[in-house]
Amino acid sequence: MKRCPITYEEIPNNQTYSKKGIQQLSRRLTDLKVFNYSKEEQIEEAHKRVSKMSIQGVQPKLSGKLNVNDKTFEITTTGGKYILKPQNPSYPELPENEDLTMKLAALIDIETPTHGLLYSKDQSLTYFIKRFDRTIKSDKIHVEDFAQLSDQSRNTKYSSSMETVVKMMNTFCTFPAVEKLKLFNRTLFNYLIGNEDMHLKNFSIIHMDNHIKLTPAYDFLNTTIALKNPQEELALPLNGKKRNMKRQDFISYFGQEILGLSTQAIDTILNSLEHEIPNFDDLIEISFLSDNMKNKFKEILDSRRSILFS
């Protein structure tokens, strides 16, 4: 038996995707063809289109749309409802890494858009994620990242702190108390799984239903195993530091002092996270990462778990 790259369900060897995985994309979709670009062709397309698309970053990205009639994804310059991320020659297994990390986040009730992995024509895996800043009719929904909110640029996206992120939430969010619970959960999660690249552009607010709130999660991945020589544990300093983090930095300082969360609220989030860790291990094991990367992921998880839950 093999597994569906969208849902990780077991499927017969003569299938590529599970029915559930295909229907996550569209109820009208009955099959999904191989994405008709190799990893090299995808990177080439990303480089050609980079100045014409609204999605940027170090990782090659493409704007895509689902053609239900032709049962395939297509690359587009405008009107895309999905972001596609091919394999990156500089950082191995990023699509598999990001897809797994986002699935782990969903286990602890972090809101995530529809996402998964696609087989490309060279059998490489491409990560896809549905855009949350587009309506059904492809109209734009107002989204601002925290670099924009603080007059920072892509070049200065690390020039801030987690304390400043909280201040901006207090200023811009309709119900800051609700968003602070989300931020605490996400901060613990990203530390636990080794995501040390949560800079200002990876936090955003969205204007929906007359509310301003944090967007669903995006760009979550275990950067610690992706980098050759990681030096930090956080992208933005917390309690004046980016490494050698301790439990009290997250709980007493960030949770209680900065976010103002009650002991009960903190314990609820911690207990939920600790309860799901065995399921984290199971999901890592059936993911599409190589065995070597799976072991590295689990090592980070074990190390951080001993700090957070000691």
C-alpha cells in the first residue's frame, strides 16, 4: 500500500490520490492528473514570473489555479487561488517538510488552509496551499503582514520582537484577547517543531466579516532541519533572546506577563499540545519526508519537548 500525498491515507498501488484528497480540492473533481512540470521547469517558471506576481520570498513560488474540467493544476500569472512551491535545490525536501508541519499545526487546532502535495511529471513532489486572501470570485481580501503594519520591509523583517507583535495585535485586532490565545499556541508550536523563521512577514491580519484577526497559518516548516547550521531558535527575540530558550520564557514571561493569559488558559493550551505529541510522532512517521529527515524532525521535537514540558 502507498499513501495519498494530500491526506496521507493509505491507498491502493494503482491510485495516485485518495478520493478524500481529491475532493478537498473540489467536490466536482473526480481525478487529478500529474502536474505537467518538472521541478526544474517549475523553478524556471517561478524565476520568469517573479516580477509579475504578488507572492514573493526566498523559496521559489508559483501562482496556480485548479482546472476542474481538465483535472489538473495550471500555472497562472493572475487570478491564482493556490500557491505552488516546488523542490528547492538549496534546501532539500522543503515541500514535504512544509506539508507535514502544516498538518501537525492542524492537529492542535491552528487554522490552516487546504494544502497538500502534488506529483509532478518527474515524480518530484510540489507543495500546494489554497490562498486565504481570495474570494470564490477571485476578489482580493484585505490582508496586511506585520512588516507592513510596522513600516518594515522585506529587508528588515527580522528587526522587531515578539513583544512588538503583541503590541500590534492590541492596536489592530478587533478582539485582541482571542488572537493572543492563537498567538501563544502558534508560538509554542513553532518552537516545539523547530521553526526559527517566524519573522514579521509570516504574521498577518485579515479583514473579514467586519473583524480584523490573525490569518490562517502559512509558511510553517521545520527550518532547523532544513538549514545546514542553524544558529537560532526564534526569528524574533522573545525576552531579549533568540536562542537557549527556557520554559519560563514562554510560560511565565510571554504567556502571563506579555500576553496576560490566565493560568487556566495557558494550562489548556499546554495540555492540548502535550496530549497531541504522540500523534505528532505518528504523523511524522507516515509523512513523505525521507527517513533521515524524519529522524531529524523527531530529534528536534524530543529536545524541545523536554524543555517545554519539563
